[in-house]
Amino acid sequence: MKNFKLLLIALIFTTFGFANAQSLKVGVANLQMVVEQLPDAKKIDTEIKSLATTYQDSLLKMQGDLEAKFKNYQKQKSMMTQDQQLATEQELQALNQQVMQFQQTKFGQQGELAMKRLELLQPLRNKIKEAIDKVAAAEKLTIVLDSSTESVLFADDKLDITFKVLDMLKRGSN
């Protein structure tokens, strides 16, 4: 992924051509810093953490119930008939499947927590993108790179528009 980003940057510079290098104006913004400075992002983070805690508590309870039933089964196994053992083992397997399904549904890549995060962050991302677009237009920038990623290996401080973006966001939110 890192190599892909570097290749993409090299492709952009090549596309604009070395002859046009004088007209190429680059800016950088630390998007991680921008997000950390926004009260909306802190609210979203708190909401996501709260939801994750709720899901985690439910998962731990389900796992605890399964473990308790399994220990109870192990204690009583010798007193059970073969049919009772089989039925109890099937019940335990079904409960284990439910626990795994719950975990996947809530915490998986396409789970409820991930979808809620995307839902809550999308308006914030749009707001940040709009602010970057406005600052880039005002500064007549050709390209804006995210300096919080590893793909920006060096950027002169004069190119940094992070605080202009933050200012644009703060003025826009009043």
C-alpha cells in the first residue's frame, strides 16, 4: 500500500510533466491533526467507544454463559446418557456459533460498529474535504497531500495548510 501511494504521487508529477513543474503548486495538510482538533470528531469517537463497550459487554456475557454451560456439562457428563451428551454438545456448539455470529455481526469488517463509524464519520470527512478544497483554491494549489501518512516523506513547513484548513472548519462551523 505504501509503495502504491508513492507510485501514485510519482505518476501525478509525471502526468503534470517536468516542464510544468513551475506551475505545480503543492500543499500538505496533517489530516490526523485536523480530525483531533475538531469537537465533532471527539463526539463521534465517544459515541463509537460507547457503542463498542455495549457490544463488548454483551459479547463477554454471552461468552461467560457459554463457558459456564460448558463447565456444567463437563461436571455432569459422566452421569448423562449418550443421547443427553450428544444433545448437550449440539446445544453448546449452537451457542458457540451464536457467540461467533454476534462477534462477526457487531465487530466484523462489515459489522454494525464499522458501519456506524462510517455513517458518523462521512459528514465530517465531507466537511474536511470541503475546507481543504476552499483553502487549496484560495492558495492556488495543484495538489494537497496528507502529511500524516507515510507517503509524504518530506514537506517544507511553508507548504503546510493544516492550520488554514482548521481555521476554515472553525469559521464554517459558527
